[in-house]
Amino acid sequence: MHGEYKVPGGKLVVVDLDTEDGVLRRVRVGGDFFLEPDEALPAIDRALEGAPADTDASGLGARIDAALPPGTQMFGLTAEGIGVAVRRALAHATDWTDYDWQLVHEGPQPPALHMALDEVLTGEVAAGRRPPTLRVWEWGAPAVVIGSFQSLRNEVDAEAAERHGITVVRRISGGGAMFIEPGNTITYSLSVPDALVQGLSFTDSYAYLDDWVLGALGDMGVKAWYQPLNDIATESGKIAGAAQKRLAGGKGAVLHHVTMAYDIDADKMTEVLRIGREKLSDKGTGSARKRVDPLRRQTGLPRATVIERMIGSFRERYGLSEGGVSGDEMARARELARTKFGSPEWTARVP
């Protein structure tokens, strides 16, 4: 069995192993990480040899930590990261480069249709009728997108939203509310086979699916990192939030979508969103204005250029062909937008 895992912000770990009678055998760890002293690598292999095959990643990491020679230094590597690579080998997980990725980047769409396209396209990936897809959104109208489990009245000031012409929609994933203005927001979705995140915990899957965009931001001079559970942050503040939804059907698929602040009207956002003091203090700051630090200021680049460079970074890493939404997919998405995502019943399902 073979497993690979790129440690978030670090290096690639590769593990080859067998199992016999429920334990790990013939474990060999490698990768492009840095490790001192040389004796640490065989110590890691020995620590994993004979481990019960159902040991979780943290348990495997603890075995490794206990076996490392005194003074061991790891660069781009963690003991638990090795454990994740082992779990992915045991789960027969796939890698990014195992797939022919398709890009969908079309014209502006209404907010409810974006919600529907996420559900339809990810369902098609689960059914095996569509390749793994990176979809970059263009917004046709300002919106507030609330999480699947959020209370509508607790999150949104309905009068302020109406006054500013803002549509409120509810997505199928959890997480918090997103304030959207078409020229100030960058949003993308990844619709991926469940096999890509096999062996990863829910938390680890966020970091794993966000890693490519951290690299893209770094290439634009923005030092960003993943901040558990679902934020992308810099020293100046949060720049993006992610959310996920697992869909059954076929072999299953994961929807992972991210909204990034390119620019922001903080005064309007705080009028429309009921951002409570508890949420702000949890982020270690006293105001919504300080919580979000837009990409326009940090990159100095036009929004279209930021998107172009993000797409280029993904293509360089994993390959990416131009694609689109089929007529059948669009027809089903429009119907879903009408009957579900554009309906008051769905939007207010948690009043």
C-alpha cells in the first residue's frame, strides 16, 4: 500500500507498507522533507512496524515521537503528518495528480443558482459523470450566504439587507455567514471524489484542500496559512473562510468552497450581518473591520489578475483543462435554485 500527504505549509511525506494479521509491516517512510540526524528515519520506520492497523494518525504520531533519537529536528514534517500518510495508504486514498481536473469559470450567476450549481456538480462527481472540478464563481448580485445550520434572524439584519439590495441565501454546508459584493469577492468550489480525502480527519481535509491556494497566495507575495477549523489568515487578519459538505451517491464526493475578501465595505457588512461580540472576541480582535484584511491591499493586483494567478497555480500543480456546465447540469441547477435555494422555506429553515 502506498500513501502520500503534503503537510500543510510543509513537505511531502510518502509511506509504503503492508499489513499482516492486523498490524503494519515493512513500513518505509520517505519524502522531500528535512530530517536530522540520519538515524531518525530508520527509527520512524521501526516505530511504525507492528503498530495496529487501526491506530489513528495521532496515535501513530505518538509512537514516532517516543522513538525519535534525542535532538531530532524535523523541517517540513511532523510525526502526526507521517501518521496521516499511513492512514491514507491504508485507506487506498488517491492523490491530486491521479485525476484530470476540469475548470468551470463562467459568467455572473444569481446567488441561488450558485448554491444549486455546487450541489449539482458535486453530485455529478460523486456519480462519476463529471471529473473533479474547480469552479470559480462570478457573482451576479450582492448577497449574504449563511451556513446550513445558522439562524436567519440571528445572522442577518433583514431590513438592512433589503435596504442595500442584498439577497440572502442558505448554502448546504455549515460554517458562518459570508458577505458578498460581486467586485469585492473571490469565491471558488472544489468538487472532489471522496477518495481524495480518505484517511484524513475532517479538520485535516480542510488544510489539505486549501494547501494549493496558500501556495498561490505566496507566489503573489501574501504569506498566508490555514487556521483551524476553516479560515485562511495572514498577519494582518483573516482573508478567507472555507466550508465543506459530504455528498453520498456513487462513490461519494466532497464539496469544499472558499470565499475570499478581495475588497470589502466593512461599514455595510456590519450593518447587514449581526456580528456578535463573542464571535469577534473568539477571533482575538475587537472589530469586524480588523477581522478581515482584503487581498486588494495585500497583493496590489486587480481582482481578475488574482483569479488568473490562482488558476495558473492550480494548473501548474495538478493540471487543469477548460470545461463548462452542461445543458443538463444547468437545467437541473436552475430548477433546484427555483424550488430549493430561492425559496423562503429553505432560507428560513432555521428561523
